[in-house]
Amino acid sequence: MKRTVLLVVSIVMAVALAINGTIAYLTDTDSDVNVMTLGNVQIEQIEQERDDAGVVNTPFTQDKPLYPAYYEDGETDLDKITGEIDKYVSVENTGASDAYVRTVFAFEGTEIGDIIHLIKNETEWKWETLNTPITIGGVDYTILVATYPEALAAGDTTPYSLMNLYMDKKAGNDDVAAYGNTYDVLVQSQAVQTENMPENPSEALDAAFGKVADNVADWFDGVSPVSYVSDISELQEALAKGGTVKLTDDITVTQEDLQEIVGRDDGMTTVFNVAGKSVTLDLNGKNINVEGDTDAVFFATDGKLDIVGAGDIITDCECYMVWARGDEGTDVEVNIYGGNFVAEHDPSDSAECAVLLYADATNYGDGTTPPHSHINVYGGTYSNAIVTGQSVLNVKNHGAGEITLYGGSFKNFDPATDVSADDKKWVKPADGYNTEKIGDWYAVGEGEVPVVEVNDQATLKAALQAGKDVELQAGEYTFPSSDIPAGTTITCAPGTVFNGNSSLNIKGSTVEGATFSNENGNTVGGTINGTFKDCVFTGDNALRYCYAGETVVFENCVFDGDLYGAHFDGGSNDVIFKDCTFSGFNTFGSALTKLTLDGCTFVANGKSDYNGVNLWGNSDVIDCTFIFDGSCYYEWVDACGNNKTLNFTNCVVNDGTNTMPLDSSIVGDYGSNNTINFY
């Protein structure tokens, strides 16, 4: 964070522009510089001013007086304003990866533009002002965000975002007194690598750091909400620091890596350690694969470790995958909400058996004292090549630790009955929770186990046939060919892909977060009655030959077809698209009772000559954007049916440069007796 302090004296503001820090990704230990880093991205926030010749090449200096400026009313030319303060802010990408960049400014007070004015670069930066002031350290600030609208290449520097600020010439003592003795301006810059992130810079930065409005107070207080890690050492350092840790790449730990890890004082070698900190590890769809010999993959000796998100944790050696070791006065708690825990060692060699979850204490219990190590399982899947009571869930000697189950799925292992006899008092489903066999898996849940975590095709089929809601782990699957029962929900982790021909025979069901990929002329279609949320349809024909069995709803979905985007051929029911994005050729048949397109965008993807939509039936098109920029040979919105009513409300078309209302000059009527309304 860089802080600008303006000292207030009567009608004159004496400015001490005290700049002392930057934020990029991870919080630096230097109190003057806060840096949040992701992958190989590094940035430097640059603050400059003009020299006597008017050239911007001088590092910013402090202690400048800020007087009410002199200028003619309405003047915006910097050369004609006397009394402004230089503050030229830019960002240099000093790392090895291209990055998206934004700079967040906090100006003391609840407004900008009345007493304090800014001269900023609105041509090369996208600016946003938060509607509501934010309280930071008990002081109200107005927040402005400048987002660089394109990727910043490694080694490049952005244009200036902010250039100057000045006080209004009408400022009086009462205006100045409102700020107290000082006026602060806080500045932080953030950057995120472009690889594997959304193509929109604002969306990528929000995905990496969270929305500005929700987090800016923490950022300016020096709190880094997330540590992003991509290799062994980064993960080790982040766990030692505490807080939320998010994987950005798969991590493989080889035998060579393990030899470089310094052993513990007790002679053990443990890869990832949590001691005295509260840590949330978000697998984020990434995997951790331990290929060498070690005592433990995750070793928690004090504090708390939460494991969330989808991703594989795999080992092929004799070790404890998650080991909680407490002691009297140093209880440890591990909560597992997600992840796919797999021990792949040779099942014929029981001496090399891994243990998936293990809870013990330094001083073993005698069966009468409370356990000091607590592992709570709320989700995740667990499979071990050797299935014995103590190879899946294990506590050490008479209640030194306990494992309580509130969820999760276990392959060929029933945690209600297959636990070692010595451990059953301390390893069991929570009160009121049970297990249910689904295919090769035993799912833990409350009552009749309504939700099953799934990571293979057979279990997906078995769970749906049993009428269970499914939480599907990342991987490649084939969409079930049989009807999915009414009321069932399939929730997919990031990286879940249904490949090939798919007949979406859902009957009042919901699918969330799936990607449907259908290359080589395959199609995704069928008779649909249900809801798709946050899904992606891609391939030769993204969604084609569909029929509305009953009302069909798509929310926040993407249809990115080489030829067809979305195609409903029939079905006398309603079809609703809300906040969806289409490319390619989209057509909706006349048999539909009504088509609703609400908040949708139609955009060329450059894969075919076609970009547009044919509306054959009654249609309500609301708040939609049609991007017709000439990148496709055919770009259109056409009414093609007969005796139909089409209502276009607050829709626009963008030609790549200008945005204009959608009207009859763009919408073609190729049917007969249609009523077309524009609102």
C-alpha cells in the first residue's frame, strides 16, 4: 500500500504524500511494501512527478503544500490549472508472465469531485467508483478502481492511471476542517497471471483477489485474503504463515524433492506442515501427487487446517496422507470439506500401506482423557488400494485422537462397520448420521444420505438411479443415458467434462457447473425438463436438436459452438435463457410456447461464418447485447415464424466501436404477420 498524507492547515492543505508500499499478491514481510503474488507474476507500483522541464521522470517526493488551485470554471487542461499536485501512477510487470493489472485508490472522505479533483487517464484505463464509501481504520474513504483493459506483457509498464490531484478553488475552512488534521490517499496495485484465468481482466482479478468492495478494507489494513501457490516451497511457506491458501497449479513431490526437505527434530520427514496457525487450503481443482517416501503429506501439530475445494491428493508410498497430532494443551483440528484422497500403492504389499486419515497425540491416551486431535470429515472421497480398518481411518491407542464423519464417500469401506474394533469408539459417523452403499462406495450423510460425492462413471450412474443428489469430482465422464429422476441435482466441480454425444434426458432436475464437449460432429441435445446453471456447451454443435419437455431454464451458461450455439427444434413449452453468452448460429423453433432471452450476449467466436439468432416463435428479448462487428460473414437477428409476437426491451447492438439501440433496421422479418415491438 502507498499512503498519501495531506496535512490540513486552515484553508491551505499542506500535503505530505507519504508513499510507502505496493500490493501485488502475497503480503511481504517488509512493512513498507505489501505484495500479493500469483505464479511467476511480480509487479512494481511506480510513483513519479514532473521535473522542472515538465518531463515525468522524477521519483515522487513528499511534503508538498496543496493550496486551492486557480483555474477558469470548467477548465480541464492541466497546463491551465495552477496548484495541482503531481502523482503519476503506473505499474511495471517485473515478472516472467503476462498479467492483468488494476490499481485501487482510496481517497479520504465520502466524495471525489467537489473539493478534491483528480486528473486521470480515462482513455487507456477503465475506471470505476464504488457507490458506497468504505471505512478503513475508522476513517471513511471513497474508492476508485483503475483496471488496465488488456494483458500487460512481462517487462512492460502501463500508461499512467492517475496523474494529478488538486483542491477546488472554492474550498473554505469548513470544507478543510471536515478532514481533520490530515487527508489520506491510499494506493494499491494488484496483478494476476493471464494463464488459466478469465479473459476479461476485471473478472480475472476478481477471481484471484475477490471483489474490491468486499475486500478493500482488509487490503489497505495489510491483510492478504489469499496466498496463491504453484509449487512445493510456496505451499510450505504459505502454510507456515497461515490464512487462506489457494493452489494455482498441480504440485508433484518427487523422491528428489523429499530428500531436500529438512527432517524434523523427531526424525520424521513431513512434506506440508501446519503448526500454531489457522489455515484454509483451497485445492481449487488442482492436484497434489507425492511420489516419494515420507512420513506424512499433511502434518498438523497445533492450530487448525481446513481442506476445501475439488482436487486430487495422491500418494503411492507408505505414509499418512493427513496426520493430526495434538497434545495436552495443544489441541489440533482438521476439517475436510472436499478433495479426492487416493492411495495408489501396490495392494499386494501390505507393508507399504498408506493411511488416509490419522489422528493421534504425542502422549497416547489411556481411554479416559479427552482426545487432543480432531479430524472432522464433511466431504471428499477416499480410496485406498488396501482396504482395512486402519488403512483408511486410524486413531492411535485409546482415544489419543478422534475422527468424526458428517459426510464424504469411501470406496469399498463402510466407516460405520469396517473401522478397527479398537478404534470404533473414536472413529464413527456423527450422531444422527449414517452410511449408504452406492455402487462401490459408502456415502455418509444425515438420515438417508441425500448427497453423494462421486468420482467415477459407475458411481454416478448408481447414485442417480438411487435418486441421490450428486457432487461430481473433476474428471471426464459420459452424461448418463437414462432419465435422471425429478428433483435431482448434479453439482460439478471445476474441471468436470462430459465428452461425446449426450442426450440430456433430465426430468425436473438441475445440473450445475458442467462442461459439455462434443467434438467430431457429436451433439448435445435431447428432451429437456430442468435447469442448467453455470454450464459450458462447446464443440462442433454446442447444443443442438433439443426439445422442451417442460419448462427449461439456462442460467449463466455459455454456448460456444463451431457451427451451432443453441438450437431448440421443438417442444410446446417455455425455454428461458438468463445471463447467457452465445456464439455461432442460434435458432429457436416455432413450437415453443415462449422463448425468453434475458440479459444475454451474442458474440462472434470466429469459428464460422454465422453469428446471430433465428426466432421462429413468440419471444421476449430483454436487456440483450448483439455484437455484430463484421468478424462473421452473416450477422443477424431474424423473426422467421408466422403470426408470432416478438418483444425487444432495452436491447442494443455493438459494431465493435459504437453501441446503439436494437431496432427494425437490424431485426429482419422473414415470416408473415409477425408483431415486432421495441421498448
